[in-house]
Amino acid sequence: MSTTTVETSATVSGPNSAAASVRRRGEPSPAGRFASHGVLIAASLIAFFPVAWLIYLSLGPDKDDYLHPGGIWSKMSFANYSFVLQHTGFFDWLKSSLIVSLGTTVIGVMIAATTGYAVSRMRFPGYRKFMWVLLVTQMFPVAVLMVPMYQILSDLQLIDSYLGLVLVYCSTAVPYCAWLLKGYFDTIPFEIDEAGRVDGLTPFGTFARLILPLAKPGLAVAAFYSFLTAFGEVAFASTFMLSDTKYTFAVGLQTFVSEHDAQRNLMAATAVLIAIPVSAFFYLVQKNLVTGLTAGGTKG
């Protein structure tokens, strides 16, 4: 009796244990998982190190502490942050940066969305060449565009104005965002447009009420790109904005460096504070960001 029981249990447990010992197809080995996790951890540390180092330097109270970073630990303080917030034009820079960045985001995404939708859905003469023309505009370096843009803004009396800088940034952001959104609109079935026409919607009504809600991930990516383009740009802002009160963050940082002096501790503290608005904007769009980055490339 006992012999039969042992043989039966051995027969039942044998195949299960063998199946458990065989890895599923495509499943990495323990060594492979360890190696992949190690690479990801190392990459994360490499990416985080410059940010951590910047925060560490911002806590040094003296402008030459970056030359002797080991001494910061014993005297670190938030004096740099207090000075930047109370004795510089930080809040003027913040206001200017938000006006320009949000203005570029709103106007740029609106133009890019309508452009991308028109090229995706409508077959007008030269629609393919039109997209290539948009792409060609990205080939010109800033140095080549600076003089003609300055002349145009001067003729329109938009030098040292937020609107002028927003329009300049839109000329940079719109071509890329139009390509991005065109690819995303291509993934939305044409049947949705046809259903809108059956319900009596105009082409713009179909676009606004049916297509845009489905394109939120793509719009989030376009908005994030437009915001960063305007928020961190230096060359155009330093050339077209002449008043100290209209400096953006990127230009305001330059005020800490002169020919004979460089207040790198204040620059570090300001750079840390600058990251807060960008992080907040990223938090708002992060839900749709990954989807928008991948979906637009699934159909040409």
C-alpha cells in the first residue's frame, strides 16, 4: 500500500517539477535579470548625478566653493536661494518665462494640430511637398535666422515684446509638432470623420469634437516639446528682449557671469529653482506623454 502511494506521488510530482524548472520562452535567466537591473541602476545613477551635484553646489555659500566641493558639506546653507529670491529679478524672469512658454505652447500646438490634421485627412495639391517644406525650415542654424528675424520684428514693432518672441519660437516648434501630430492623426480611423459628417458636423467640428479628444497623447507630446523649446532657449531671447524685466530664465542666468566675476553658487541655486516649473509641467502631461511618443510612429 505504501509502495503504491509513493510511486503515485512521484509520478504526479515529476512532470510538475520538470515544468517548473524549465523557463518560459523569452524569460531571462537570473544572471540576465541581474545584469539588466545592474545596467538600469547604473544608467539611472549617471543620469541623476549631474542633478544631485548641481543641488549640492547650490548649497555652498561662497562663489568659489565649486573649486573645493569637499568643504561645502560642513557649511552648507540655503543662503543662495534666499538671495536669489529676494535680491534678483527671479520673479520677473519667472513671469516672462511662463508667458513666453505657455504662449508658445498654446499658439504652436493649435497651429501644428490644424496643420497636421489637414495634411493627414485632406488631399490638396502639394500636400506632400508642404510637409517637406516644413522640415526644410529646421535645417537653418540660428545664426542665419537671427538677422532676418530681427528685421521682421523691427518692422512689426515687436522687438522687446512677448508676442514677438512667442512668434519666433512658434516658427521653431510648429514644423516638428506638425510632423508629430500628422503621424498621430494617421493612426485615428477615417471612419470617425465619416461618422461626424453623417451626424452633420462640419470638418472643423469633426476635428474639434471628435479627433482632438482622441489625440490627447499626441497633443501632450507636442505641448511638452513646445514648452521646453521656449523655456530653455537663449539666443533669440537674449537678442530680442532688451528690458531687464522681460528677461527669461535662460537669459537671467547670464547676469551672474560677467567679464571679471562669476557667481556660480547663485547660478546653481537659480538653476535648481528653474527646474520646478518644468517638473510641474511634466507632471501635468506625463499620463499621455509615453503613449504620444510611441503611437505617432505606428503608421506613416
